[in-house]
Amino acid sequence: MNWSECLNEVGEMFKERAQSKGITLTVEDFDSDLIAYVDKLRIQEVIANLLSNAVNYTQNNGEIHVTVKVSEDKDWIETSVRDNGEGIP
């Protein structure tokens, strides 16, 4: 599966909800040819859960960033969702 396409598809599902709260949702640009051999449905489910929580718990006019780091040998991909919501006590 193309990692960039996967993240952008999930991001699009949450853009409207984020915009309705004035939240800026950005998916960082990265190597668009990055391929991962994983279960696309499950990965999208995990990313969707992270984005759903971020949108729910980020205050109005907040920010959500999805970033990707890839190891030099491209053996692993680290994807993170960062927001400025209240967090877990």
C-alpha cells in the first residue's frame, strides 16, 4: 500500500469535522512513493482512531499535525499524530 495515499485518505475523512471547529489538520509531505506491506484497513482504522481523538479533544482553533519518519534503510515507518488538545492527565 502507498503510505502517503493511505494517510491522505484518512486525513480527508476528518478535514471537514476539524474545519467545523476551526482546527487546522495537516498531513506532512513525505516520500509519496513509500510502500508498506501491511493490512491497509487496519492501518487506516488505527490512524482514524488517533485523528478522531485529536479532533474530539483539541479545542477550537487548535492544530493537528500528522508526521512521518522513515528509517534510512526504509525498514520502518513512524507515523505520529500531534495536537494541542488537553492530553491525558
